[in-house]
Amino acid sequence: MLNRDEDILQAAETWQKAGHGVALATVVDTWGSAPRPAGSSLVINDEGTFLGSVSGGCVEGAVVTEALDVIASGQPRILEFGVADETAWNVGLSCGGTIRVFVEKVG
């Protein structure tokens, strides 16, 4: 079962208070068959610990990796995963849809 938005935000606050860098990844757009709807979120700390879900499977691993870069640089980015993209098969989004995920540093 996925955690509620409040749990994700609470984790972000707890990690920040403990001195960790934190990023929030949010599904901002979907097309076709997508594993999670727009608004779904994943919070990640600078150790790679995460809570929530933006897709499932290997896509989340790719989002966590990108989030670590966002934490380090402070520069937000938009990620896109879709079946038309060659990397979609590599990261496990073979359901026929496309998702766009906005990743930003918190704090």
C-alpha cells in the first residue's frame, strides 16, 4: 500500500531536520497507460532513501538517481519516460504510456 501525501511530506521534513538534502519528484503529466496518476509523489533523501511512488519498477530507480543529482546541484529538472523513448524499455515503462516527472530540491 502506498503512503499518503502527508506521510511523504512528513518524511521530507524529518529528513531535512536531520540534516539531509531532500528532493521531491512529482508526476506532472501522463499520456496513455501510466502506472501512477498525475500528482503522485516520491520523496528522496541524499542517501537514496525514498518514500512514495511515481511509477514503480525501474523507473523509480532512475528517478532516485536523477533526484540525487538535483539535491547536489539544486537545479530542478523534468524527466520523461515513455514507450517511444528507447530508455523506456531500459527502465521498465513498457505499458504503452508516457509520464513526465518534475524533480525539485526541497528547502
